[in-house]
Amino acid sequence: MKTVLNVALPKGRLGEKVYDMFEKAGFPCPSIKEQNRKLIFENEEKCVRYFWVKPSDVAIYVERGAADIGVAGKDILLEYEPEVYELLDLDIGKCRMAVAAKRDFRENTERPLRVATKFSNITKAYYAAKGRDIDIIHLNGSIEIAPILSLSDVIVDIVETGTTLKENDLEVKEEIVPISARLIANKSSFKFKGDLMEKVIASLKTQTAEGK
Ligand code: PRP
């Protein structure tokens, strides 16, 4: 029986770029470009099956072996620390994790800093390392609203172009860590489908800075 490689792709713009890299790497699946709502696509001849999943769920599919490999943002890997192998920095989906606040924000060091974020673990680790007490306000999206409505003093969030901050009169105060998309693998698939995976990794690598 042929070994099939199951690949979890992050749905959306990043996922399309990722698919193009896999296509160039010799793992095409033309049906994926059809306009429909299907979520699973297979190219039997090339031994590959793609799934579109929510970007923040890719690591769950890979960790539990529903996918052999996938592409997840470093933000998700730092936040949830899934038990997966991180194989390659794909050099796409580049942004940074940062602390942002209103332009005129002045910190009151006499009391805990109120921080709104989707990334509670990254935030806790960052401020713990600085020895700063914080009060975390966990939100699921539209984080930029929090300081505007005085729900928080600052936010910890992803900044890509900076447009969302700018249009909401906020600015970056501190940079925490650069982020980019990473190729990840299930630990046992890496052993059992090693040959096929090595092929994928090697051809994807030639498309990244590391391989050039
Ligand atoms: C992300 C992030 C920022 C925005 C940054 O939001 O949380 O809001 O993108 O991008 P920019 O610097 O290019 O403006 P996303 O679109 O994922 O939505 P959500 O966090 O509000 O769910």
C-alpha cells in the first residue's frame, strides 16, 4: 500500500501561499484550486492529502496525528507548546508579537498592568521575565478595542502591517518576538513516514532563506 502524507493547511491567505510552496515542491493537487467549500483534497498519484483547517487548530491536528504535517504560526507554537516537531521556518506569514497601547499611554508602576490578549501564556511569560505584575484580560479577537474603551492599559497582539494599530490610534511600545509560519510534524509520523517527509522538507527548504 502506498503511504499517503496528510497535510493540514491553515485556511486563508497564508494557507494559499503554503499550498503554492507544496505545489512547487512537487506535491500538486489541482482540485484544491476549485471554488467550492470542500475541506479535503487528495492527489493519490502524488501520495498527498490536504485539509483546510482553522489556522489556530493546525497544531492540534498534527499533535494528535490526524495530520502528519502542517503549517502553523510561531505564535501558536509558543502559546500552546504542542508536542510536535518544528521542522522548518517557511519564511512566510511574517509578523511580530508586540505590546501596544494608546500613543499617550503612561504606565502606572504602582499597580498591576492590565493586559488584553489572545495570547495569555506568551504574555504571562513575557511579564514574568520582567518581574512586572499584570492582570490578564483574555479576549478572542478585536483586541485593539480594549485600551480604547479602557478595558485594559495595553494589548499583546500580532502586528503585521501596523494598519490596525494605526487606524485605532495605538502604537507598538515593545517588541516581544518575531513570528513566521513553521512546518510542523507529528512525532510518530516523522518516524513512520520519514522518507516521504524528508522529500517534502528538502524541496520546501529550497524555497526558504535557509535553503538558498
Ligand atoms: C490580527 C491581529 C491584528 C491584525 C494585525 O487580527 O490580531 O488585529 O491582524 O494586522 P495588521 O498589523 O496588518 O493590521 P486578525 O485579522 O487575525 O483578527 P482578530 O485578532 O481580530 O480575530
